[in-house]
Amino acid sequence: MEMPVPNPAIIARKARVVERLQGVLPTDAVIFDEHETRAYECDALTAYKCPPMVAVLPSTTQEVSDVLRICFEEGVPVVPRGSGTSLAGGALPTADSVILGVARMNDVIETDYENRIIRVQTGRTNLSVTGAVEENGFFYAPDPSSQLACAIAGNIAMNSGGAHCLKYGVTTNNLMGVKMVLMDGEIVDVGGGHLDAGGLDLLGLICGSEGQLGVVTEATLRILHKPEGARPVLIGFDDNEVAGACVSDIIKAGVLPVAIEFMDRPCIEATEAFAKAGYPMCEALLIVEVEGSDAEIDHQLALISEIAQRHNPVELRQSKSAEESAKIWLGRKSAFGAMGQINDYMCLDGTIPVSSLPYVLKRIGEMSDHYGLKVGNVFHAGDGNMHPLILFDANKPGDLELCEEFGAEVLKLCVEVGGCLTGEHGVGIEKRDLMHVQYAADDLNAQMGVKDVFDPAWLLNPAKVFPLDASESRRTIKLAAE
């Protein structure tokens, strides 16, 4: 078999780009050896892989600006990367791209307890933001399951949520301001240490934009006083749909727990074997947590227990200690890893009205039978952010394609019942060609028009978010006009 002959023009271009990048970054911050760049060939959506041309690890906003300016001048695409925990392929490189990782940018720049804000570099991990302020009685509310590893940069890009978003909101509700570098190297500040900025809501535009508009290097985040106390309750059911109906009734009753989490039997069994959290073996499990003073907690849990009893739970158990509460949450936070021990899976992310939970769970079960692939359901039931885990065999020809087809049908179902394609994982490459299911052509054109303003050459995070035929034709038109 003949080996492909390297293209001299590509080799020369890479050498020129590497040389220029080494001129503005430390030597160990520019990675171009083809074996070393494989560390950046995918994110947590490991079904798709492509090593980048180069990977860079800047440490300051100015270094990010220098990198983007060089790439802009050379016409090289740039893929921003936080910790690489994206489940939608949001940090998947292209072969001609530069990965710009912010992992070395993890400093706390300013902490202001009086105004309840913290300013950090965006390579800092989610959980370490709380770690920086918890001794003073504060915490950072968004808590995605990957919070031990995921970076604030990625949280902002995907507008991440977490188990406690029912009460505290997602990233956009806790983001006060950003420092962002545009593709041509210009540094801009949006928002800051105040409640609301005047003029256009550019901060709302940037949060959730998936690296399409710029690279966020610093973030001003809202920090909150820790509540007096918190206590979860486990509620087990012998039917998924009944558990979904219970969630709907809790929300309709006007009770506001801090979190309502859902797990079905496959997830319960895998998690219990992995974390040994003491979960009951049932068909569906809810973890409902409330917080406040002891009197408030007792009152809320009494109402929730009364609602749950109407649905004939097989188990209703309140936590009796901080240790037991921590164990309950350890199980939930371990669910994705536990499922990964027993099978390959694709983790979906669609959002539905809470009232549609029983119907959607029933339809997912029917789809599972139709496609012959098992599903584990674990999700933020309180705000309808679903995370079905479709199990498949990556080594079995055709299984991945079948899984993708199944996943597409689930996401279409979410839109059909009045929900949307994503809640916190983003669109990435996973859902880009489903965008037409939720948006009309005019809607997509309006969104792409915004990208035209921020990134006229369409060099930032290519082949993501927008249907590939639309985004590539847009990029081609831009290149032809230059």
C-alpha cells in the first residue's frame, strides 16, 4: 500500500504558522508534533476525532489576542477549548485548525464579597470557583455534573446548568461580564460587576454562542451566600411515567425545590454498583432537594411528600445527616461515569415542558424497543432538561449510526412537544443538522448574520452549530469576497 505524499504547500503553511505562534508564546505552549496533537483530536463526544494542525496554550488575554491576530492574518480557523468535556463535539478540531486551549488561564483575578462577585480567568474549573470563596460562606451556583473538570470557558460557551439550576438558573443567570477577544485580536469588555449593562444585551448573546463570536478569557461571576441548610429526599417509583407525573405535580403546586433529579432503573443499577449510595432498586428514582432554615426545609419536604404519596411511591426516604446527603449526591454526580463502565453510550441533551415528561418518557421507551437499543434516563427533571443515554456497541458495525438515528428522533420529539434541541450541552456538531427542525431558514439566516458581524471570515469554531451546507456556503462566499 502506497503512503500518501505530503502536500508541500500544507507543510509550508503549517511551518509558517508554527513559527509565528512561537514568536508570541513560550516554546512549550505551541504543540505541533502530530503525535502530541492527538491529545486534542476530540472532546467528550469521542465518536468523532480529527487531530488539529496545531494546539496552543496561552496564559494571558494578550497572548490569546496575539494568537488570534496571527491566525486571522493567515486565514487559519481557530477552535476554542476549555477542558474538553463537551458532549456535543463543541471543541472538535478540523485538520487545518489551531486549537486554542485556555487550561493555563486559571487565576482568580478579583473577589468582591460586598458586591457578591468574583472575576476569574476562564480556564478555571467550575468547582474551583466555589472552592475559592466557600471559606467565606459563598458559592457559585451552576453545577454541571462535570463541574470537577469542566472550565468556566466551556460553561459560558454552552450556557451550562446543572442539578441546582431549577432555583438558581444556568450560567447566563450567574454571569455578570466577560473579557472577550475577537478573531482579529481585538479585546472587548462586555458587562462587569453590576446588575445590568446599558444598551444591547451583548452578554446574553455571548453566553451560549459556542465559541462562534470570540474567545472569552475572563469572566465576572455572581457568587451567593450559602443557604442555612439543605436536605434531599429520595422518592422511588415502579414506573417512569408515574415519576414524571410526580415531578409535574410538584412544579404545578408552586413548590420550588433547589433541584429535582430523575434516574431510571438502568442508571440506578449502574450508579449503585459504582458509588454505593444506598439507592432503592426501583424503576424510577427522584432526588428532590430543598434548602433554607430547618423550619422551611420541614415545611417544603412535607408538601413534597404529600404530593409524592398520591403517586404510590415504593420508597420515600429523607436524608438525616450531611453525610447521607453527600452520599445521595455522589450517586447522582457519578451517573455518567458509572454508565460508561458498562457500555458505550451517547448522552443526549434536549429540553421539554415539565408537563410533557410522562408522554416523552413513554415515547422514548417505545423508540428504544423500535431501535433495539437500551436507554438510561438521568436528567434535571425540574426544568425539563433531559439527558437520555443511548447504549450502543462502538465495535459493532452500524451501531453508532443506529444510535445517531435514534438520538435524532428523540431530539425531534423534544421540539415537537414544545421544547428545544439543547438545554446545556450546546449544538456543536451533534445537532447542527437538526437546527432546521427548530428554526426556519429566516431564523437561521438571522443567527448567521450575527456571526458575520463578530467573525466576518467565519474562522472561529468552524463546522459547528449551523447546518453544514449553510455554514460552509456562507464561509465560501466570505472567502470569495476577500
